[in-house]
Amino acid sequence: MSEELFSQRTTTCGALTRADDGSRVVLNGWVHRNRNHGAVHFINLRDRYGITQVVVDDDASKDLEEIAASLRLEFCIAVTGTVRCRPDAMINSEMATGEIEVKAERIEILSSCPALPFQIDDGTKTKEDLRLKYRYLDLRSQGMQQRMKLRHDFILSIRNYLSARDFYEIETPTLIKSTPEGARDFLVPSRHYPGKFYALPQSPQLFKQILMVGGMDKYFQIARCYRDEDARGDRQLEFTQLDLEMSFVKRDDVLTLMEGLFVHVFKEVMDHDLPPTFRRLTYAEAMNTYGTDKPDLRYDLELEDVADLAARSTFSTFKEIVGNGGFIKAIRAPKSETVDFSRKYITSLEDAAKVYGAHGLAWMKVGEHNTLAGGVSKFFEGLEGEMIERMGASDGDMILMVAHADWKRCCASLSAVRSTLARDLGLIKKGFEFCWIIDFPLFEYNEEGGFWQAAHHMFSMPQQEFLDTLESDPGSVLGDLYDLVLNGYEVASGSIRIHDVELQKRIFRICNFDDETAEQRFGFLLNAFRYSPPPHGGIAPGIDRMVMIMAEETSIHEVIAFPKNTAAVSPMDDSPSEVDQKQLDELHLVIKYPEK
RNA sequence: GAGGGUGUAGCGAAGUUGGUUAUCGCGACGGCCUGUCACGCCGUAGAUCGCGGGUUCGAGUCCCGUCACUCUCGCCA
């Protein structure tokens, strides 16, 4: 009965060195490779820590030889043997354990496996759905193992840093009240209360503010968040945030803390030196200079306003747009050795712009001696010098322009051209370029609904100088809001919060929530705020996105152990799935299927 | 909700203006091999070309529809 189930490892597959020469060891792991040379077998045995070469020599017993010959890829085995240094000529300098090998005396097959649905090796080009269906196999790959380690190291480093700075890690509930903000909620039906639902949190926003009212002073949480929206490469239904809130702080306290955190974490986890502070851009600067509120600063390619020049040109389309208060912006495409600015290429840039609402992309080529040619250049006769100087252009460059009545679409379209150019011309430098975007507008106008809504969320503090004009001119109000941007991705978002009941109610009213509705939805927050809330603020960096960028990946799926695909399905466990009628009955639910 | 891309053996791909038996690499299976490390060599099996319909003497290839995955817009405070 007490017979040993298996020979338990005495060390791992990444640990043995010359110093272990002659020692008797047991290794547990998976068959990574099995090279059979007739009388000699080489088995690469793999575990999380590395790969060690196991040798079955020609003097092996018949039994051992037969077991070695029967091994297939990914069999889980235990090897008992003796470490020996390899002959000089056989040393593999590519392997961490390449100086030694283990001469097997006994091999136990702990478990076998059938032919694999795909090969486990790094950088696999296997379709993602298949990888997700057999995620347990995919996770064995070196890439997934490294990324899970990176994610672990990242989170551990964050925990240690914040803990050392007096933060408490506090959990908040994941079954909460549905509150009408932002994204669609995931709902959980209540068994006890027919017709009532919990919601999964889109973020712990209200709870962390209430923790501040509760005197917790500094809080953080590695928090799972849920938003029922369509997926993308950099977002899915459930994701993980470092949620963080502090009492008695102003904006710069939060920004400084985060800079210190990321400088520390990047050094500790990746041995990468970040600058001690990050560049700050106002929302208006970011939009005007880069056309987006999440600019990728790994390359330049700044946008210029050329509305005044366009107005003086003979290009009636542009003149009309300017005359109607529209916007015209331009970008310089620098001369390239690798990319020919052909009509075909310009069309591809135009297509990129049109996705964001541009009607077209006007272009001109810069020639020698302040000349412009091609495209719309004939309309800019006499303005060549000014245009070229404005754009800082020179011979061989190209000037690309977007005109649009809507400022945001004008910016976004040209931003798409900017990022396409950077990619195609190979202008993207390696590295990590952080920047802060500050001074966001607090409200934006909902065209469909005909009312103002919070651009970020309704709990952010308006900047002081706008307190008197909140109601009269919501569109001009700037908030104490900040986003952290890394390599063109929004990786954190935060604000100084409102801690005054009356001010909070004013914001609700502007956002179309009358006092009664606000009380109904957010009464618990307003109630808490009656009891001497401290001034407070916080931020929430996205863990998945951060690790994705650190791992130089473009999909957060690569840094999540069990992600869902873009159709919101998990191919491994086949969720979502139907449930029993009994379960529905208990929850008082009747399914109404959509008509086809 | 909208647009683009992809779908050929277990995996990754090729497949010409529509033309005989759909090709290659990896993997699987069998055999050989004493120093490999992506071992090598020989052989074998494995494909309703996503699915349905149409055009045609003939469709992997052309057309229509549909499904799945994927990228993007919308959406995501």
C-alpha cells in the first residue's frame, strides 16, 4: 500500500551543472525530444525550470532500452540516473544544462499521451482557437511559461512596492449593485429575490472611494473587472487592473507614485531603466500634436495645423471646410529608402484615414528648391515656401492633409496615417515610452441622446476654475483627470475624485441624472459622502495590457492563462453554455430567444 | 451592428489561365542507425479542399449564400 507511486524528483531540469558530476538524481518532467540512435537514446526532459539531456547508453538493460524506445513526445516520466559531464566535443553551449547529461538507470512512465493536436514549441503559428482549446498544452510552451513568469514577477513587484509604502491590499465584492456607468454590465440573477440582479464590477470604483471614507488611507487591489462589450486584441470581457486609491492627495501625488512604481518594477522585473519622470501632455496638446489621446512616442511625425494656408489656397473643397469652421491638419512623410510614395501607397494611407471618417487624403510631393508637385499642389501655388517651412519638409518628403468639419475625426484620421507611416517606414524605436495625458474635458456631448455625459466617469473632480461654469458651459470644463499611455496604449486611467455631496449632485444633474435617480442608483455613495469623506484620488493601470507590452506582444491573450476568444467564447471549457431548466427555475428566469 | 482577411491531412503551408491520381515540411506509425541536441536515412497511413447551392463536359480554383476564426470601425466612463 505504501509502495511509492513514483520516484520523486530530487532536482529540476534546469538546475544541474558540472558541479553535480557523479551525483545520483531523480528528474520528473515531460519528454521534449527523443532522439533514438539505435543503441543510444537521447531524451530531452523538460519541466518549468529547463531542459536536461537524459542518455540511455548502449549498456542499458533490455527493459530500460524498451521503455526508452516506447517514449513519445510529452510523456510524463521520472528518470533516475547519474549526472556526468559531457565530453568536450559534446557540450551544447546553447543549453543552460549543456555541459552535463544524466545517464539513466531507470525510467518510469508516469503518464502517457496521444499524438498531439499541435506541436509544442515557441512562436507556434497554430491557430489561436486550437491553442485555447488545448490551453494546457499551449501553456507548456516556453513562451507561455516565460510570460506567466513575467506576469507573476510584475504583480509581485507591485505588491511589494505598494506594501512598503503603506498601502493595504483590500478585496472588494464581485457581486455588486448594477450602476449605470460606462459599459454594459454582466448581470447575475438573484435566487432569493425574483427579478433582482447583482452585477459584476466594471471596476471597484465606488468601493475604493468608500474605503477612503472608511479611513483606509491607501488602498490597492489586483482586481478582476468585467465589461460586457465586444473584444479586441487589447481587451476582453474580463481583465485585471491594479486598482489603487489614496486619501489626502493631489494629482501630482498620484502621478509621482506611479512613476516611482513603474521605474522600480521595470528595473526589478526586466532590468530596464525608465526615466525618473514621464513626459506630460495635455489632452489638447496630445490631440493637436499627435491626433490621439494615446500617442505612441516611440516616433515623432507631429501633426501641423494648416487651415490658414488652406484658406489662402485655391482648393475650393478645403476653403469651404475652413470657411464653415472645419479643420485641416497635415503630416510630413519623410523621404524613405524602402517605401516608394506611389499612388498605390498613398491610397493605402488614405484607406487608413478613411476608417476614422476622413473623406480623403490630400497629398503633395516636396521637390528641390521649395517646390511642390503632384496631388493638390497646383492649388497651393505661391504658398509652397510657407507650407514647406511649416512642415519642416525637404526634397523627397511628402505632405499629407486631412480636412474635416469635426475636429476629433480630423485628428483621428491623420493619427491613423501617422501610425501607418511609422510602421511602414520603420520609424518605431524599440523601448518603452510612457507619457501622461492630463487636463481631459470632464464632459462630452451625446449627440444621439442630446445631453452631456461624463467623458471619463461621474466621480472625477472638475478643475477649480470651472466650478462656477459647470452648468453654463459644460463643454469647456476640464477635469482633474489623467491617463498613463505607453507605446500608444492607454495603460492606466485615473482622477482626483469629488468628495462633496453637493458637487457630486451637480455633476449627476448635468449628466441627466435627477436627484431622485441619482439617489436610487448611487445613494450609498452619496450617503457615505455625508460622513466627512477625505479628499482622495486614484488610478487603475491595466495589468494585462502592461504585461502584454512588456512581453512585446500585441494581444492580451498571450499574457492571460485562460483567455476567451474574440467571440467571447472559451474553446476549452466551452463557455458560455446552456444551463438546466432546474437552474433557470430556481433563478426565476425564462429565456426569450432572439428571432432569426 | 458594419467592413476587410483567412478556412486544403493531426499542425503549418503550396496549389499556375478551371483539366487526369491535390503537393511540401513537421507530426503519427513501421524499419535502420553508438554521440545526438530541430539527429539522420528508408518506408506506410492520413484530405468528403469549412458547409450548402450554382455556372461548366469538368470546380480546391469562378459566382451566390452560410458558418467559424481573426483584424478594424461602432462600442469599450
